[in-house]
Amino acid sequence: QLQLVESGGGLVQPGGSLRLSCAASGFTLDYYAIGWFRQAPGKAREGVSCIGSSGGTTHYAESVKGRFTISRDNAKNTVYLQMNTLKPEDTAVYYCYAPTFGIWGQGTLVTVSS
């Protein structure tokens, strides 16, 4: 069964950091592009970052450039999203997505608040 499972969300103060994980089962992540999306309350889901297959090119939304970093650990079949200098407007449920298979993870909630 193809599956993505996110983890690492939580409550953090403004300026803090979190690292989200997206673990895959049923397929080898390294062979496929993976994206991170987020959905804030009352807003549409938006793209945050993506990474190409085999650790290829990376892309970031303008709102997170310079603060977020996407990466892979092939040994763990996991993609990460390192989020630094978090802002209240980063509060959202974060999802990873494998476009080749059209599958989403269940999401992990990130709350940035003092």
C-alpha cells in the first residue's frame, strides 16, 4: 500500500524552528518528486516547497524562501521540511504529496504563537 505519513508538527513560538518529516511506504521516495503543501484555517491549500527526484531541483514559495529547507534521507525513505524563523502566518496543517501517485499524507499541524 502506498502511503505518506507526516510528523513533527507542534506549537512553537515566533522565531522558532520545527522539522517536519514525510515518511513513505510502498515506494522509494528518491525516485519521485515530493511536495509540501499547507492549509491555514479558512484558506485554500497552497504549495510550500518541492524536491525533484533523486535529490534534484528544489523550489520554494516566496513566503518561505530563505527560511524553509526541503531535503531527503534516502536511507530512511523520508523527506524533511526544516522550518526556521517561523511566523504566526506559517500556522497551518502541513501535508506532503507524491504527484506521481496522487497521494497525500494525513497532515501535521503547525501552530506558531506566543
